[in-house]
Amino acid sequence: MTVIKGAKSKLFEPLTIANGKITLKHRVIMAPLTRNRGTPLNKESIPENPNRVWVPNDVMVEYYAQRATEGGLQISEGIPPSLESNGMPGVPGIFLPEQVAGWKKVVDAVHAKGGYIYAQLWHAGRATIPAMTGSPPVSASASPWDDPEERYTHAPVGATEPPRYIDNPPIELSLPHIKQTIQDYCRAAKSAVEEAGFDGVEIHGGNGYLLEQFLSSNINKRNDEYGGTPEKRCRFALELMDELAKTIGEENMAIRLSPFGLFNQTRGEQRVETWGYLCRRLKEMHPRMSYVSFIEPRYEQIFSTEQKDSFLKSWGLSNVDLSMFRSIFGNTPFFSAGGWNDQNCWGVLESGAYDALLFGRYFISNPDLVRRLREGYPLTKYDRSKFYGPMPNGPEDGYTTWLTIEEQEEEARK
Ligand SMILES: Cc1cc2nc3c(=O)[nH]c(=O)nc-3n(C[C@H](O)[C@H](O)[C@H](O)COP(=O)(O)O)c2cc1C
């Protein structure tokens, strides 16, 4: 059977999300991408009083606008809903008025091009350090990192190297602290939708951050109502989504999950039991949710075949794919991310496996990715060294400097 590529493929058919409120004109979605290009609020950052707050700036406005398309969907970089959730320098949160105003400029620029944008709310949990938050990192339990050598991503102000996570252990969230954390998310979601104008809110429930720390049996060691069984480990995520639905409306919320992820040392078991229960409950409680977004398991890139097999064995599986979650969610729009490119993206939606594909790294290096896929132009390879700021040559470098196909052709003629 010939696989249809380009404009006639299902990637370029409309898709309705948000329970009928939004009809996308195509299904090439920009994945959430942390790029650390925000402006520090406190310009005099010193070790005794480090800057912990960043605001969106004009370069960020340009970056998102460059990648916006008529009827397209972009998911923002992970946005901390509170100071305590701050995961990385250069990432603007959405808990201060200056930040909300900055995000509004980003949203307005995307809307001006006819695009849609969701805010991804991201709580790092234990994957942060006190220099970023001004308080101890929080998590489901006070579980230290398994690997004593794993380090934080950035060196704090005044230090020469990133600290080890094990030297910055998390505290276990108390019951009132859990309630407070959920309220932080809800306040941020309300500001995102009502003030900044985002079209919806996606909760980052994957990649080993706070939600996944609750879901993971090697990190969540609680024996109260938030831990001890797969069902109880799901309680934090489910309560959060219930409260969020009350705050912004079920059709305006979405969740991102990585059921077979291992990032940030999520080495827990009972994957099928835990994520299966979570998804069944979400579908039951919030059938009108905007969409669900899943991350593909891609162990080949990280582990040897033996390591991969030993993980799968510990979960009681011989192979992994996302099909069981697709079945659970039925008609809820279902997105997939992880490794899609201009070779392997064709025929996937036609097969019925997913409703839309997210592109991350190729959206970084191809501001006009949607056009390139539609019209069959080659893709520019990304440059990993410029993914995460700060950049010595300024925030634009490797961020807004990528060329469109026309600009490349123009360059070639010079
Ligand atoms: C530079 C970079 C930053 C990322 N930041 C986020 C993020 O803030 N939130 C998130 O959910 N995923 C994040 N991801 C994961 C991507 O959304 C995506 O799942 C991943 O890049 C795989 O897709 P790809 O193969 O198309 O790049 C990030 C990935 C990269 C490369």
C-alpha cells in the first residue's frame, strides 16, 4: 500500500479538540520545549540573593510567533505555577503579574497568526535545588535520588558546577501542603486562561516531575491515601485534574503522560496497573477533556537491549506501546510525541494509532516545519548545544536564528 505524504496526508486534515470548541487546521503540533530564554527579574543576582524569577520577553514572543500557523497548535514550554515548583533557570513562571503580562504578549502574537496555544504547567518536584526555589525541593516522599552522581542541570549563581541532587534531598509533602500545591496549579491555570489568554492548560504529568514522582513506586513511599497502591499513587494527579476542571472547565484542560518513562530516575513498577487506573479514572471523570498527550517509550536511545528487557520484565510486559491507553481514551483526542520526523510521520494517523503528532527538536530548528512537511521540503538538523539557555551570545542564538526554507534559499543564492 502506498503511504500518502505531504498535503494529502491525514496530518493536514482538521482535528477538533477542547470538546468541539477548537478545530485545528492540521495535526503537526509543537511540543512543549524548555529553552531557558526568559529575562531575570532581579538583575543583581548574587549567591546570597539569587534571582529566582524570570519573565517572558520579546525574543520569546518572536520565537513562538515564528512557529505559529493558521489553525495550528503549540504547547508552551513547561511553566512553573509557583516559586516552589521552579525547575530551571531562565524559565518564566506564571505566578507574578509581570509574568502573566509577558505570557499575554506571547499568546497575542500566536493568536495574531491564527494559531492556538496551550500553557503547560510544570512542577519539578524533587528535580530542583533550593537555590531555584528558596525552599527545600518537595516530592511525594523524601526519597533521595538512586544515582548519587546525578546532577542538577545548571550551576547556581556563584558556583562553578551543578550540584548533586543527593545533596539537596526533597521533603515529603504534608497533606495541607498537597492541598496548597493543587491550589497553586489552579491559580496559575486561571491566570493563564483568563488573563494571559491561553486557549487551554496542559498539566505536565510525565518525565519524572512532581506528578510522575507521585505515580512512581520507587519515589512515592507513602502509606497514607496518596501512596502504597497503584490507585493511591494516582490520587494526587486525579485530585489536581478534578480541581482544575472546576477552575477552568474540563474542556480547557489536558494532561501529558509518559507511562513507560525512566527519565529523572522514575524506576517504579506496576506501570500498567498504575497508568491504566489513572487513565480509566480520567476518562470516567472528565470525558470532555480537551486532549491527552503521550510520550513514546524510546529505550533504544538510552539503554542496551539487556537493560530494556530487564525493565520490561519487571513490569510483566514483553513489549510496550501506547495502544492500551488509546483504547481507554476512545474518542478523546490522543497525541503522541517522541522521535517523529519527515520520514516516519506518514501513515501513522491513517492507521488510527493517534490523532495528532507532536514535534519537538525539529520544531526548534525549523520555524516553518508545518510548511516543510506539507510541501516536502527537507528538514534542517537541530543543534543540541543550543537547546537550553543561557547562551553566551544572547538569547536569540539557536532560538530565533533558525531560517525558513525561503530564507535558506535566499542565503544559497548570495
Ligand atoms: C530542549 C527540550 C526541552 C524540552 N522541554 C520540555 C518541557 O518543558 N515539557 C515537556 O513536557 N517536555 C519537554 N521536552 C520533551 C519534548 O516535548 C518531546 O517530548 C521530546 O523532544 C521528543 O520529541 P522529538 O523527538 O520530536 O524531539 C523537551 C525536549 C527538548 C529537546
